[in-house]
Amino acid sequence: MTIFFQYLLRLSISFAVMYLFYALVLRRLTFYNHNRWYLLGYSVLCFFIPLINIASFSSVPRQSEATIMNTSVVRMIPNITFTGTPETHTVRAFDAEQLIVWIFFAGIVIMLLRLLFQLFSYKKLARSAKIISDENAVKLYQIDEEIVPFSFGNSIFINRDLHDENALREILQHEFVHVKQKHTLDILWGEILCIINWYNPFVWLIRKAIRENLEFIADDKVVQSGINKQQYQYLLLRVMGNNNFSITNNFNFSSLKKRIAMMNKIKTAKIHLLKFLFLIPLLGILLVSFRDVIKTSRNAGTITVSGIVVNENLQPLSNVSVEDNINHAKVMTDKNGYYSFKIQPNKNDKYKTLLKFTKTGFENFTTSSYLPSIKNGFIVANIGLRKLNVINANGSVFPFASWGKDYNHSISYNEMLQQLKHSVDEFKKDDKMDKIETSEDSLEKLEDSIEKKNNNKGIITVSRQINLAGLVVDAETKTGIAFAKIYDNKNHFLGESDKNGYFKISIDYNKEGEIQFALNLSASGYKKFRDKEHWGDLRNPKTCIYFGLQKIGSHAEAFSQLGNNDDLNYETVSTEFSNLKKEIDAQDLLKEKIAKAQKGNENVLINIGNDLYLTDNSGWIKINSLNDVIAVNENQYVTADQINSVIKRKDIKFMSPLDKGLKAQYEIDTKKIKDNGKHKSAVNRNDSLVFVEGSLLVFNSDNKNKSKPDITITADTIVLKNHKF
């Protein structure tokens, strides 16, 4: 019985996916005939998709097949299987499963009787009708009742007394399309779908979509024949009457509003036919989700974990404690830094290993990975540890973990050593911070020197504590990164993220005035990230901050984002990030679209969909319309539709929206602004917001010194003057 319910579950999901794809992607297209064959063909295919097990088509050995079906990509697609109580041979008078089956078949019988009643009523009406014409294999019947004109099979039924000659001609044209293209078969198929799947709301929606699309086809053919579109639409509004049959093509069946909207819609460009190709990956996902789970009897075998542990000079480290906290194994490295141990995977922990490396005088290091999906497999984890408070030429990539691929055989020590050296070279190549010392780093060193001198002179500096909590996530997927390490600007360890990517740290700050600090983040498999913060003169700030790290090989940019609350518990942090994630994704998407629109040109005005943007090489401003006025260099006024012929994007030094009531709504300046007159525009016009070379400057109305903004916002930092948040 479980197999029966599993089939119904998968069948229902197939229909749901089918309808959602039609509703979200295809319904608004004017490819009515393509949509017709999609609705018919895919609805038939839905009955067979649950029966296909793609794992059974593989020609590879069973163990290799298991490896394929348990790759990270496949594991991301949930396996949809009905898990019920195994059948037994105990005889029971009645049970819940039997009741559900009886209800299922009772529904089918009721729906079948409903269809038979409809057919009987139609036959009865057809016998009472008078035949008017029997030409070209199409029969035309007169019915002396107030009915909506309809067709069924090769017959058209109409009451001529209710319509004038012109209306009658257009109605017959419409119904003739239904007859000629055999739309009755579509209608009957929709009824059969509802009989078998009466419990599934998506099937009823598919039935409605089939009937609706048939009306779109007929309307389109009538309009293409040369009939006045507006006159035909008025006819749809006038034709009224009783609709007694759900199995017929009725002249005004479908929503009139939708039909009129589709008639007035501009024909969809043929390039959109490519959207039908999305059916291929969609079908693939369904087939993978309906796969049978391949059990590999993993507990019967063992996995060998081995590797080499080195220091920052790539010298082997002996007597390093290596402990697997999930599979409860512990060993020590030998004089060559080599370790190896065997484990029996614990399936309750998703076949993972969590390794912790500890050695006196070195930072503790923890890393994790999925285990090989083959019986008696091998995996390599080469580790680099960093000495406490010591950084050398390789220090920026330490500590690190380099996980090797899954093996079905062991590899030699020399092979591991070569892999390790190659990994270090790759990490250094991708590490943008390696051997770079910025001017801000130099300034921090100078401030530290001054601080030490003050302490020697007995000058007391203010002691404050910065409390931060947040999430470390993958910049692309926005999912949490476990065991991401966080260091201060002197590379002192502050803390690390948990399995959800959540962290909570404190920073002791012993300087007066505005707060400036930097955080360095690192995680296995990700590029290192340095975040610089510049805040106002705050007492003991407490806030949330979110970091997105760039995975090695990914094109997604790393980011940091300040939160807006001082509640540092995980639930609050997680909820806030869920809201911020939508904003980040929307900004990333807009950034990509603008960059694509800017490619190969120097246009200032960019059109994205229905929105207009003024852009330079560092940002953008959304404007209202092409008629908005722009002041160029404070002495030339042009409308937005003229700006591309006046200046080039590369020449823009700053741009800014202006206050209401002025002659222009926006200002663009192409002249280099001197430092002492940097905020000239804000001084002259009392603007509250000014864009200057990629920075957003914010001025309060009571700011007396207009040469200094109250808030400066750049891509990396937010500087607040005399303001707390």
C-alpha cells in the first residue's frame, strides 16, 4: 500500500510543478498553441514521471552508482519518498489506509458519474435541437432557449434569435475554430484529469488553464481573420445566457477580463520560446527527487582519514593532537607531521568528520568535511597551523585546511606533501591581503606608538568595549559558514562562528575619540576578508554585523553589512539577516543589470526595465522620468533624455539629487573639485545629500561647518560625526 501512496504523492507534486511553471512562466506569453501542447503533453507525462527511477538506468557498478547519486549536487535535491509503516500479514477488520483508499475511489466514482450525467444531458439537448446546416463535416444546430453559444465535437449549438447577423458571423467563426482544432478532446482530457485527481487543487487549476487557453486560441484566430477587435470585444460582453455543460466549449466561458487583455497584448517575441527549454532541468530535478535511495551499507566499512600537519615555514609538526569530535577518534602526528586513523561513519551525523588540531604554542584549529561516499574509502586533510602571536611571509594564509578528493586507495606521503605545497601556493595567489600594508595600517601603528608613550607618561586613555554579534555567510548562497575565524587588526584571535555561522565577540578599545578598527576573517575554502569600521565617538557600542565571504572560485563579491539592533542573541540576528538578505540580493541584482547595461558604452542614463538611472563609474541615482532636469556643472540645464549626448560617464566627478523647488532635480559635475571646496554644492544650496566621487555625504540643517559632513558613507565604511546610533 505504501507504494500506492508514494505514487499519488509524486503524481501530485508533478502536477503542482507543471502548473506553477505554466502560471509563472508561460501563461503571459502569446504562444497559445505551444501552451496547448505543453498542458496536454506534460499532463500525460506526469503519470509516468513517478514511475521512472533514474538510478536504475546507470551502467556503472553499484558502488560507483551510489557515489554519483550521493554527490553534493544530488544531495541538495530532496528525495521524495513516502515513508509509511511496513506492511504486515496481520489481518485487521479495518485501518486508516483502507479508509483513505475507499475515499479515493469513492471520489473517482462520484466524479465519473458527474461526467456521465453531463454527457447524458448534452445528448438529450442535442436530440431536441434542430439542425440548420451540415456542411464541411460541421453540424450547426438551433436551440430555442436562452443559451450561450457552444460547440462539442463537430457540432455547434446556437440560438439565432438572440443575435444579429454580424454577431452571429463572429460567434460562428469563434466556435468553428474549436471544432476544426478538436478542442473537445482537450476539454475531455481535463475532465479525466479531475476524475482521477479530484483531491488535487493543482489539477483543477490545470483544467481551468486548458479551457482558458483554448479560448485564447479561438479569440486570436478570429481577430487574425480581420474582424474589428473592439467590435468583437463588445460582442463578448453582450453574449449572455445559461451555461449548463462543463464539457463543452462555451463562447464566453473564460474570464472576459483576461481574454480582452490577451487580445490587446503585444505579440511575444520568438526569442521567448527559449523559456520552454527550462522544462529540461525542471524535469531533471523531478526525476532526481523521485530517485530511489541507494543504500551502501556504510557502517560495514571503514574510512581512512590521513594527512600532514605543517607550520608556517612548511615544516612538519610532530606531536599534534588530531581528534575527530564526531566519530570519536584521536591520534598524534609523527616526526614527519603525518597522521592517519580509521573510523566507521556515523550516519546520524550525515557522514561528516569534525577534526580538531591542537599543539602547545600554536593556535587551535578546527575543520570539517563530508566523508567519501564509497565503502572502505580514503580522504586526505592537509593542515597548516599558525604559531601564537607570530606572522611570517606565509602567515596570511595560515591556518588552513586542504581537503583532498575521495579516494578508493591510499596515497603516499610524498603525494600528500605535493598536494599541500600546491594548496599553499593557490591560497597565496587568491589572498589579496598577502604582504599588503595600507596607509590605514601605518596609521594604526602610529596611534599604537602614541598610545604607549602616553601610558609611559601617565596619561590615562579611555577604556571602552565594543560588543558585536552576527553571521558569517557564503557571499553567493547566503548560508552560514561554520568555524570561520575572526581576528582583530593585530591578528589576535577574537572568536569563531558556530555551525550556523553565528558569532559573538568583544573588542577592548583604549583610544579616545571616534572608533576605528578592523576585523580579519578566514574560513577553509574561502578567500580572506578584511573589514574596516569607522564609527563616531560612542561610549560602549553594541550592534550586529554580517559578513559574506567569497568562496574560492566564486564570482560573488565579499561584503559586510551593519545591522540595526543591539539585541545580540541568535534568534534576533537570524531574523534581521533574513530581511537584510532580500535587500542585499536586490542590490546585487541591480548592480549586475547596471554593469551589463554600461558594457561597451559611456552612457550616463541607463534604462533597466521600466526604471531610469543616472550612473557614473561608482554608483547610480534612480530618477523619475526622461523629462527630469539635470544641472551640468551648475551652468547648463538639460533633460534626462539629452544627457547621454552632453557628457560621458567617465568624466563625472560627482552627482547628486537636489532639493525640491529648484530649477533642476539633479546635478552632475565633470570638473575636479578642490579639497577646500569639496562640498561647495551643499553649502550653496543647503542640500542634505551629496554624492562626491563614490561617497554619499549627509548634512544636517544645523551643521554650521559645511566643509565637514555629519555622515560619510562609502562602499567600505560609515563615518559618523557627533551622532550615535
